[in-house]
Amino acid sequence: MGQTIFALSSGSLPSGVAIIRLSGPDAFASAEAMAGVLPEPRVAKLTSLFDPSSKSRLDDSLLLVFPGPNSFTGEDVVEFHCHGGIATVASVLSTLATMPGCRPAEAGEFSRRAFENGKLDLTSLEGLSDLIAAQTEQQRRQALSQSGGQLRELYEGWRRDLIRLRALIEAELDFSDEEDVPGSVSDSVWSDTQQLKKTIATHLNDNRRGELIRDGFRIALLGSPNAGKSSLLNALAKRDVAIVTPQAGTTRDVIDVTLDINGNLVVISDTAGFRETTDIVELEGIKRARQTADRADLTLWLQPSDEKEHLPENQHAVVIGTKSDLAVNTTKYPININTTQPQGLDSLLTYINTQLSTQLHRDEEPVATRQRHRSHLLETVDSLNNSLRDNLNIELRSEQLRLASDSLGRITGRIDVEDLLDVIFSEFCIGK
């Protein structure tokens, strides 16, 4: 059996309460040595903690025990709910370090043990990581759904369907001479395969909604120098993020600001102004502006209303009229803004909200939240397409069904995931 691990599992210190978690074969013995008789499982007990060696009193704590396998990690788990003073927590952790078989936990080690003991799959773990890092309401809702297993249930359901279809094919291959195995079984298999392929393709055709909610909806601000990009960024952020001066070419690099707009994470990027120049630094800034536009989910081209129109270089950009207080004709552009007025951004914010509602519409169906999910799903669809090729013999078509089910298994962690574990658990903090 492995060692018992321990760590502070609550927030930074000092705090009102600090939760110290133990997990492993010696968790109960260590807790008993420090707190005396243990309470009934999942029943909180107020007790004093002592250093078994010096008999000195460390703190008064609530004590909870969770016998495995009915715990977060699947092992015996103990929680000390102590006072959150820095010295108090340090004394408890130092005492635990002297207990036989105990050592400090590494980042994400509790969650890794939960995975290894079959308590959580990879998608649930990723959802748990996202829940800890969630900054907006939509991120919280999505992460909570995923950590609760909705994505796992969807993908595992598809995987079970593929295993069943493969079993029917194998039955026809192995027992084709038996009366109770009809020769037309494969006909229904390929019909079901076609339907499953359509279902997964529909799941993928979601405008990357899950990834946009998790990583943020990216908006790039483009335009000529002094078009008002930095002023707009400051106005949206409600603080001075970018330098604003009458001198052209002030912004040389990309400046990102994250905002919470109606519960959605939005990343707005201010970029260098587009113009003819020989300045090496400014040319690099323009190059980065183009790269930012290529990665953006929405590109806004800012056009000063008092200047000659300069058409956007990005054909998908939405033209925004800036400095509307100087405009002779405010109907020239569909959206006109003036960052010096309290209501000057209303039309733009309304437009952004419309785009967010369209691309990030709320849906109860679970969605792919990472590029690795999408990559494996695309592999699944590709294998299903190959299995439906009539010019392949049935053995090769059955093998394509196996490859499709393996691709789904890699998403949840059933197959070939050892190389992924270090990457995934590196996202966790110590104590989780």
C-alpha cells in the first residue's frame, strides 16, 4: 500500500478556518494518535489536537473521518478543521510529518489518487480543475456540470454503444453458422453506426462553445493609429490599462484585459495601429496585431468618424465608428461610440452581448471543453467514416469500430493516458 499524504486543502492563510486533509492507509492511526478516539464516519467531532511526542496541545479542531472506498480519494480520509492561523497550521503540519508512513502531498495528488481508484475520470478531474479556477458564472456552471460527470456519461455512453456494435459484428463473424445469429446483423450495425456518427458530428458542431466559455471569448481591437483602441480598452476595463496620448503609434505590443460580461469571460486585446512604417518595433507590433486578429472570435475595426475611411484588413472585422461626437453623419456606421460619454459604449456593449448570446448560448447538453476532447472526437468520427466504407472487408470495418471506441476511451482516461496525467494534475494546487 502507498504512503499516507497530507496537506492544507483550504485557501491561503491566515483564515478563519483551515482544512488539513489526510489520505492513505495510516490516516486513521495518525489522527487517533493526535486526537484520541475517532468519531463515527462523516460525523463531526470537536476535539483537541496534540503532538504525540511532546504531548503539547496544538489546537482545538473539528474532526471528520471518511473510510474508504466511500471517500473522495477512495482511501481512508481524515479532515482536521483547525483555526486558520499561520503558526497553528504549521504546527499541525509539522506534527503530521513526524507520523509513521506520512508525507506531504504533491500538487494534485489527492485528485490523482481519486482517478487511480476509479472515483473520478479525466473529464471529471478537468472539470474539478476548471471549477477551482472559474472566474465567471458561465465557467462555474460548465465546470460544475463536467466535474459532476455529465461529459463522462455522454462519452462513455457512446463508447458502450460502439462496444455493443462490435460485439454484434464479432458474433456474426464467429457464429455465422448458428441459427440464433442472423446473417443480417451487420445491416443494423452499420445503420446504428451511421446514426452515432451523426450524433457525434452534431456534438462537435457547436462553435467551440465549451472552449470559449473555459478559455474566454476573444475580441481583437484593430484600426489605424489614434483610432481610439486604447481609449476603448480603458473605458471597457474602467481603469487605465493602456497608455493614451495624441502621439501616433503609442501601442507597440498586444495588451490583454479580461472582463466578466454577463457572466462570460471576455478577453479584449488592444493592438498596434495599422499604418505604413519603417520602424522595426512598430512593424513587429503590426505583425502581432494581425496574429491576434487571426485568433480572435470577434474582430472590431475602429474607424475615427472625423477621418478618411480606411477599410479593415480583416474582412471579417466589424467596423465601429469612434469619436462619434466629431461625426457629421452618425448613421454611416451601424455602431458608433464615444468613450468620453457615460453612455458612449451602450451600442457596442449591446452588440457584444448579442454575439455572446449567439455563440455561447446556454444549453443543458454537456460540451467539449478542451482541444484534446475535440481531437479525440474527430478521430472517432474519422474511424466511424472508415467503418462505413463498403469496399472494406468486415474484419477491417470492425477494427475501425475498435479504433473509434479507443478514441472515446482516451477522453475519459480508460486507454493510453499515462502521458497525460502529469500535465492534467499540474493544473491543481497542493491539497487538491
